[in-house]
Amino acid sequence: MFQIPALIAKKRDGGQLTPEEMKYFVREVVNGGVQDCQLGAMLMAIYFKDLSDDETNCLTKAMRDSGDVLGPWPVEWEGKIVDKHSTGGVGDKISLILAPALAACGMKVPMISGRSLGHTGGTLDKLESIEGLFVSASKDKMLQILKNVGCCIVGQTDNIVPADRRMYAVRDVTGTVDNDGLIAGSIISKKAVEQPNALLLDVKFGVGTFKKDKNSARKLAQKLVNSGNSLGIKTVAFLTDMNNPIGKMIGNALEVAESVNCLNGNGPSELEDLVVKQGGQLLFLSGNASSTDEGQRKLKETLTNGEAARKFKEMIIAQGANPEKAEVLCTKGANVWSVLPKAKFVTPIKSKCSGFVYAINSQKCGVCSKMLGAGRQASTDQIDPSVGLELCVDIGASISEGDIWIKIHHDREVIPDDIMTLLEEAIDVQSSPPEILLTRVTETIK
């Protein structure tokens, strides 16, 4: 029998916890044998002394096994179960497009996703812009949807990785969130319960995410990949530039609308490119394409032949959406705003100078969207699904004084001055365009 104070002291002094010690500690976290003060002390010891790869892998496995594990999946699904995870980004609606596109390629995508916190959006909040849609599903319900549709996007239940729920709550109030080992344990354990054959991790860096520089993002990505692989999941990470927002829309219903356009082959080119690259990598990694190029061709075809949009429609109906409204939402060229919540006001903002769009600060845009009501600071905050921002220019494009560069979708008649100030600071117009246009995926970590 181990003693919790002794384990804390061992880590505090730089020692490495054994698999048995780590398993015991995590089990006691769930069972109530670890007091909040003891958990905070252990997390702080880990924060300062860090976790080795072996410790991270043991932590991840123990967290995964602290609650329910999905499956076992049907034998015929072997090699077909895939998923992705993003570390968060402004305008990142890739999951809404990628999951149904992968299902259209014959994959099974049991995606457990999250909500917004801070200035980045949450996939579940975006989906809930669709009237009647539910994101809470039992294991049996998920299995049924996967059999009938091929993909679902749902939230974490109380019985999935309960250790993470308690540990994250204490990390959040003890200043120990930003530790790569703890981040890896949290992310990979929640994906590992899905028992996927292949996993892609989209690790963001830049002003719009919590990893500001590429080197620190690379370090986290390698930790995540090592942890995933240690559990028998074929895992790859992309390092993705998050200095500028992804796509044109920032908000909840706005991003659903843009996602549906992309599913119908009519989305922004850079958004489609990211979806295709991630899907192509997963098809190759899982053995369902002979190369990433072939995987990308297969994935892109579903966006042009209507199959991805059809899968999205089937998924949202299976998750509670009205079938007639889902048909309207997913039909190419239909008026999506007849079924999605629409803001009362749309205010265009004009450029104050002429030149070339050098950059658009994703963090400032994300903060403005949250201030409008599209995001939350605390998990209990309510969000307004209709509000957000609509970008009207591309990086590198020429712009003249007086041209509209962004539109604010808002429900309050008067836009607060601090939002206007932030948006003025968000666009960078220079006399010449960037020498190199934005490259989103800068590196692949295996």
C-alpha cells in the first residue's frame, strides 16, 4: 500500500513514479482517497519537476482506465476507427467537416469533443446552434449512430475519464494547466477510450492559441504522439499556424454555415485544404489509402460529390435535429439562415488605410467574438449562438481605405467601444504583401 504524502514528496524531489505508483495515485484521485490539497501539491510537483515519457504514458493509461472505455467495436470495423483532436483555434471548425467526410470514406469516427473556454470556440457549442441537436449520448447510442451513419460528435460523459475531470478542475485553480505531460495525459486519455486505430493531433501555435511559439508546440506535439503510440494508437501530429483565424467565420452558427458550405464543396480554399490534409493523413495512417495523396483525393471527392454533406445531415438527424430543417441546412445553395439562429444586426467595419492585408490577429478576433457573446469564460456561462465575426478579406489581398474588411454579427444594437478598438488593432495593413503567404500546416510529427 502506497502513501499519498510519500508519492508527493518523491515527485517533489525529482523522483520518477513507477507504473504501480501512478496507477494507485490516479485510482485514489477518483475514489476520493486524495484530498484537493494533496492533488494540488502533486500537480505542482509535476509542474516543476515534469514527467518523463514513461511517466506520461503511465499517467495516460491510468486516466483512460479510470472510467468507461467505448467498445468493443464490431470486428469488421478493425482498421476503420479514426479520430482527430485540435488544441484549439479561432475559427477552427474542421471537426464539423472532417468527421462526416471521413464517414463518407467508410471510416467510423466516434468523436468525443469539448466546449469553448476562453477565446477559442468549442465544437459542441457550434453543433448546438442546430435546433434540437443533442451532444450527450450513451455508449449504446453512439454505437447505434456509428452503425447507421459512421460518425458522431458528442461530449464527455461522467463515466469517461473521471480522473481527468477532477484533475483538470484542480489544475485550473492551481496554475498547473500548462504542463506538457499533464496536457498529454488529459488529451490522449479521452481519445484512447474511443479505441481508435489512428489519431491525428492538430497542435496549434501562434497568438491565437496557448502555445505561442513553434518550438513549444513541437515539444507538446511529440509528447502527445509518444503517448498515443504507447497505447497502441497510430498517432501523428500536425503543427498548425494559428496567428490568423481559420476560414472566414468566427462564432457558432456562423461556423456551422461555413462548414456546410465546405461540405458542399463551396468553402474557403484554405479551410478545405486543412480538412483534406487531415483526412488524407488519417486515411493513410489507418491503412485505408496507399499514400497521403491518395487519401487526400478520396477525402476531397466526398466534398465535391455531396457524400460528406449527406453524412453530416444523417449525423445531425441521428443526434436530434429536425429532418426537414436538416435537409434545408445541408442542401447546396439553400438559405441556411432559415434554420440557423441569425443575429439581429450586422455592422460592416471599413479599413482605415490602403495597402495589403499582412495579418489578422486571431487572438483579438477570438476575444471580440467572445465579448459579443459567442464564447464563455467559465464553463457555466451561456453563449449566444448567433453572434460572431465574418472576415471579408484574405491574407495578402490588396485593400483600399474604406473597403469592408470584417462584419460584426451582434444582438446588442450598440457595439461596445472596446470591441471596436480591438478590431482596429486586429488587422495589419502594410505597403507590400507578405513575402510568403500563410502556410497552415508547417510540420508533421511522427
